[in-house]
Amino acid sequence: MTLPPFDRVVQQHGPTVYRVVRAVVGPSDADDAWSDAFLAALEAYPRLDAEANVAGWLVTIAHRKAIDVLRRSSRSLSMAEVPDRAAPHRDPDLDLRRALAALPDRQRSCVVLHHLGGLPFDEVAASLGVSSTAARKASSDGVRRLRALLEAGDE
Amino acid sequence: MSDLFSSVPAGDAEALATLLAARATDAGLVDVRLRTIDTRVGTLLLAATPVGLVSVTFDGADPDATIERLADRLGSRVLRDVRGLDDVAHGVEALADGRTRTFDGDLDLALASGFRGEVVRALREIPYGETRSYGDVARAVGSPGAVRAVGTACRLNPLPIVIPCHRVVRSDGSLGQYAGGEAAKRVLLSTEGAIEG
């Protein structure tokens, strides 16, 4: 069995990878993070096992690249920043990103990999090197915290 | 649950693919770049390696099978480059639409090896506006008995239009087969004035 043309991988998984990096790095760095992820994937692609789980592999790369970009970027939002209650026009995209940035690292990673990357919890766990139970709990704690932060912002 | 994340967009697929193709080309990570163009003889799929244009096919509207074959033969690092390959695209467009006589860009003959490669090289010697029979080409490559094999090599020419297999016709004057169909062959030959249109 041979690998499909890389173009097909881009078409199939490009939107998911974009949502993963976009949720982490925001609009101005999302294109760079997306292309960083696919460039790294392209480099490694010929060595990938033809039976490999391509979605899990790509989403894991995308999440790592997004965190790299976030660390590099001076424009990143402060991790402590919470939704701005005074904003006259609500921007759900910005609100979600700020709320995500306020989560502890483990929770944010689990939420992004599971809810935006579409990975089942065993793959989230493998990607982060934690147990499946811990990944599931961190994700649900994260989502609860996100809702609380976003509702606080809606008042 | 999904409502929480519905505000996260999926990105502009074409702009992202263009960015990736540019960065990957700069990094030397692409085996094959792809682009489709619309011409009088149909929607063509163009494929280029770092060496040059390697394949022209008439299935640009539904190219999946060809893209898979190219990946098998030339490497799996295949990328669509919608806005790249401009020089190549304009060159082939001009040829197909009869605005120029020759293709000036670099070619990669990796898909035409052995006898087929010899035939393809001989096809490049047929002047614009003229035709040859399959037997003529067989004699030109020094295998006068190999008329059928020449026909096969013409049909499998990886670079039709650019390498003028359309200028090879049957000795009885009928057009013979063509990868793009007989109508496309007729358009190309009548544009050149080689046959009455």
C-alpha cells in the first residue's frame, strides 16, 4: 500500500488543522502556523507508515506548531487575560480565544485536540503523554471553565 | 458542545494551499506541483517537477486518478499550486489556443523512458504545421517495423500538446487516436493549418 498524494491529505485535513491552530494562535498568526504544520508534515510524509492514523498525526503536529508560534509571538494574548466585559460589540471568536488562553495548559490542549481536532480521547492521551482518563477529565473540566468564562463575558 | 467552538473558522483553502506550495517549493520539499488550466481543448491538468513540466493530461476536470499515478511514479510530495507555475500555465495555454508555436519552458521526460522516450524525442522534430505517419516516426527512430509500438508511445506521450504527438496521423490520412480525443486533435491540427478545419 502506498501513501496517497500529499495534496489529498491537505484537502481532507486542511480545515481541521486550521481550526486547531486558529483557536490557539488567533487570526494574525493562523496562516503561518497552518503552513508550519503542513510543512513539517510534508517533510516527514514519505517516511509515514501507509497504515498510520493521518488525522491524529497531523492534529498533533498542528497543536505543537501552534504552541511554538504562540511562544514566539510577541502578539500573543496574556494567558491570564479574561474576556473583556466592557466590549460593546461581542466578538465570539476573540472571546473564545481569550477564554482558551485562560485555561491551564493541560485543559486547553485536551479541549483543542478533542473538540477542534476531532481526536478521540485515547489519541488525545497519546498525543500528550497522559492517560485517557486524565485527558477526558481535563477536557470536560476545560469546557466547563470555558462556558463559565464566556458567560461571565456575556453579562 | 459544538456551539462553543462554532466561531472558529476553517480558513481560506485556496490561499492556504498557495502559501504552502510557495513555502514548500522554497524549501525543496515538493516532488510534483499541480495546476489546472482551461483551454479550447478542455481543462488540462499540468504537473511539474523541480526539473520542469512533466505531465499534461486532458482530465483536469476530474484528475484524481492521474494525481495518484503521478504520486506513485514521481513521489508522494504532491501539492496543488493554484497561483504558482504561471509561466508553465501561460505557455501551455498559448500553445493549446494557437497563440504560439513552441513551448519555451523546461521539460522533464521522466515519464517517457526507453523506446517511448526515443519516440517522444522524435516527435519534437516534427515541424509546426506538418504531419507524419506512424510509419515515418518508426523509421525516424530506426525501428521501421515498430509501427504499432510507435502508436502506443504516441498515445502515452506524457506531454501532449507540448510534444506534438497530434502531428502523427494514419497513412490513409485519417487522424488516428489521441489522448484528448479526435476532436481535440482536429482542433490542434487545423489551428496549425496542417489540415482543413
